[in-house]
Amino acid sequence: MSQPVHNFLITFATGEGTRSVEDLGTDVLAAMETFRDREQEVLGTDVGVVLLNADSLETVKATHSSYFDGARDLLRDL
């Protein structure tokens, strides 16, 4: 049996990495509303917001590692 798909809201500051990750659950419409509201909150700042869906946070970290601090440190070391 497959796992339900969760919606993860990632908030990040340009050049600084992830500020927060929120599991918004499995309701896509509610997640999209939260995403829209958060986008409005950060409008005009250096903060970005992205909504991703996956079976787990580990999957999000594997598929979108550039949003997480470890990836930024790795790229800096190259």
C-alpha cells in the first residue's frame, strides 16, 4: 500500500537556506491556500516560499536538496 502524499511548505531566505518546513498534510486545496497566504506575507522581501508534495520529508530533502543547508555547504566546498 502506498503512503499518502503530503504537502510541504518550505520558506527560505535567498542565499541563507531554509528557514522553515511545514507539513501541511494531505489536503491539496488547503495547502494551496496556505501557500498563497504565505506568498502574500513575504511579498517584497528576500524570503521565498515553495509548496512541494511527496510521501515524506526525507523524499523532499533528497529531491530538492538545494533548499536545505547541507546542500548549500556542500556546494560552497566545491
